[in-house]
Amino acid sequence: MKRTKILASLTIAQAILESGWGTSALARKSNNLFGIKGNGKNYKTFEYINGKRVDIVDSFKVYPDWETSVADHSNLFLRLSRYQNLIGERDYKTACEKVYEDGYATAPNYTETLINIIERYKLYQYDNVNRIKQFIIIGESKPLTRQSADKVKALLKKYGLSVSEKEVYI
């Protein structure tokens, strides 16, 4: 997400949905978490054509590991112009609508299914990890003690944030 500006929640939800939590044959045998088609190995699958499910056999990419699959998924969005509208999108619901409208999948309920996965597992929390947050702590009646300041620092560190100290004299 930091590199591509594609929401982490979308990527995770698509991996969950497309791979059946990593249990599909495509994920287990070809390390393909996203159902990305290409020269590789043939698998039985299905598409929706005019709203009707049609069983087919198609060729899917094979990856050496899941990390490479995730990287290729992100690169697909960066490489193909039809997905440019996903770059920088900050709302997961809009991103789910766009990825469907851009032609990633044919299932008529694809958008709703992705949104349900994101909300059920609170995946939207990963969309905020790399944002810079600034916290100002103001003591109403007394300044923070060294002990309470250390507790705040430890809590921020736990969530990958840092704090800089500055003394202000008035």
C-alpha cells in the first residue's frame, strides 16, 4: 500500500475471496492468490456471462510464492490503465465498486462480497497504518510525569508510531 497507493483492505479481501483463504487449488499449487490469468497452468473455474454462471477451463499464472503473487496483483493495478482509478483511492467501499466496474471479476455480487469481508474482519484498519498521525497531549491541570510520558511512548511504539519530545516554555 505504501508503494502502490492501493488500499491494503482491498488487496487482503481479494486474496481471501479469490483463494478461499489460501485453500484453493490455485493458491496451494500455483501460489496464485488472486485468480490472475495468464500463461501457466489450466484450472477449472467459472465466469458470469449475462448474469449466468458458465463453467470453463482457463490458464492462470503460477508464482514461486505468495509474496510474488501479491506483488504482481499490485503491479497489475499499476500497469493496466483501466485500474488507474484505484491508485490513491482512500475509501474501501468505493475501491471495491471500482475494481468490479473496471472488470476484475464477473460475479454480480463481487463488490458486496468484498465489502462484507473487509467489514467482518475489520480490514479497513490496515488502510490507516502508513498515515502520519500527530497527537498532542495536553495536561489540563498538570504536565505529564516521566512515568506517564513513558507509558504513552510505549503505547505509540506498540502501534508503530513514534513521539518526539519538545519542551515549551511560556
